[in-house]
Amino acid sequence: MSTVEEIDISKLEKLVEEALEKYEPYDVIEKALRPAMEEVGRKFERGEYFIAELVLVADVFKEIFNKFFKPRVSKVSKAKPMGKVVIGTIEGDIHDIGKSIVAAILEASGFEVIDLGVDVSADKFVKEAEKHSADVIAMSSLLTTTMLNMGKVTELLKEKGIRDKYIVIIGGAAASEEFARKIGADAYGIDAYDGLKKLKKLIAEKRKQQ
Ligand code: B12
């Protein structure tokens, strides 16, 4: 969807409306809007785009998400408590679009979600998880330079002797299955639904053991 890059808002909104008549909202995000963002990222990497362009497309994406998708995903909410999640983008990183999508999908699927925002320290993740008696700590990271900070969360949990209290899941462009294993997280989600699927499975397993 090159229109995201061209930033023709009215044309883009029309295309999104048409797509939503045929496809599920989440598919439109994953199969059209997210790849477009990735292309913008590649252009930035090649020096064809600058920060100003990244900011612009991020604003467009957020506008589209809030206007067309958030109301739709909220509607399908079953309000059945699946568990409590504290979610945030890790310290040093201010990317929040993916994290907010994950938060919206989890909420729509019946999780109670406490969104800690961006640039969240290990200390804050752990404090908030304890404060809210959360079941899950979910972290997002798009930068390779700060992804290691996610390991500080699992370390801190171990240090406090509370690692087993939480299911720790990570995601975002800088994360991977391998990295999740490396830092001792329980799961990695390639996208919001993958994360949801894995969390449901892990929560069911944990409840069986209790
Ligand atoms: C938009 C954008 C920005 C915007 C962000 C605005 C915002 N409010 O979020 C702005 C302009 C602020 C920005 C800044 C920077 N950016 Co930037 N940015 C991007 C871009 C183009 C898109 C990111 C995005 O929103 N994608 C769309 C969403 C929907 O996808 P997503 O985040 O991946 O999320 C999905 C999945 O990953 C997953 N997911 C995400 N989190 C989680 C969490 C859990 C628990 C689970 C289960 C799943 C999950 O589910 C989501 C939905 O399906 C990416 C390119 C890319 N390939 O990602 C670069 C990119 C991430 N940025 C990059 C860079 C370098 C920067 C800067 C350092 C640039 C600079 N020189 O200042 C700064 C960093 C500032 C900081 N300290 O954080 C690099 C990172 C490279 C690297 N290896 O680390 C990238 C990859 C671009 C590139 N190819 O060079 N950026």
C-alpha cells in the first residue's frame, strides 16, 4: 500500500474503508499497513527517508488505527477476564504503535491491560506488575540498541525471587524467538495474534499446574 508513504490521507482512508468491507480489521493492519511501515523503515535505512518521514507515517498510522480499527476491535470484546497484563515499550525505546496494537488486541480478547507506555525501565515493569497483581509482563522492543534492557526485567524478577509469578512475553522488530530464550522470557510473539495465542496457551498451562 504505497499510499501510506505518499501520505494521501483521504485516498488512504477510502482504501482502508474498502478493505474493511472485505477483510477482518486485523488482517488489514498486518497485511497492508504494517508491510507499508516496514518499507518506510527500509527506505530510512537506505537514507532515502529521514526522521521527518518516519514521524509523518507514524502519525498517519496512528490516526488510521484510532479512527478505523480501535472501535472495531473493542466491539468484539467478550469482557471475559483472561488475565491481567502489564505492557510497555522497553527503556530507551519510544516506538509505541505495535505495542498499542498488541494492547488493543489483548483487551478485545478479554485481558485486563495496564499500558505503561514507552521507555519503561525494568524497575517500573516489575513494580507495576506487583502493584496490579498481574499475570503477564509484555514488552515491546524495536531497537537493537536497547533490546538488552528486556533482559534486565527477567533478571530483576529472578533477583527478587518472583520470576515464576509471571509469564513474560516479548515482541517487536528487534525481538525474536532466540532472543526470548536468551533472556529467559517465556514467549515471543511475531505479531499481536501470535502473542495472544501463546499467552492463552501459557495461561491455561499455568492454571492447570495451580
Ligand atoms: C515509525 C517508526 C519510528 C517513529 C515511531 C513513532 C511511534 N510513535 O511509534 C519514530 C520517528 C519516533 C522513530 C524513531 C526512531 N527510529 Co524508528 N521506525 C519506525 C518504523 C518505520 C515503523 C515502526 C512501526 O510502527 N511499525 C508498525 C507496527 C504495527 O509494527 P511493530 O512495531 O513491529 O509491531 C508489531 C509486531 O512487531 C508485534 N509486536 C510489537 N511489540 C510487541 C510486543 C509483544 C509482547 C508482542 C507479543 C508482539 C509485539 O505486534 C505488532 C502488531 O502486529 C520502523 C521500521 C520497522 N521495520 O519496524 C523504524 C525502526 C524501528 N526505527 C529505527 C530507528 C533507528 C529509529 C531511531 C533510532 C532513528 C534516529 N536516528 O533517531 C529513532 C529511535 C527513537 C527511540 N529512542 O525509540 C530502526 C531500528 C533499527 C535497529 N536495528 O535498531 C527501524 C527498524 C528502521 C530501520 N530499518 O532503520 N521510528
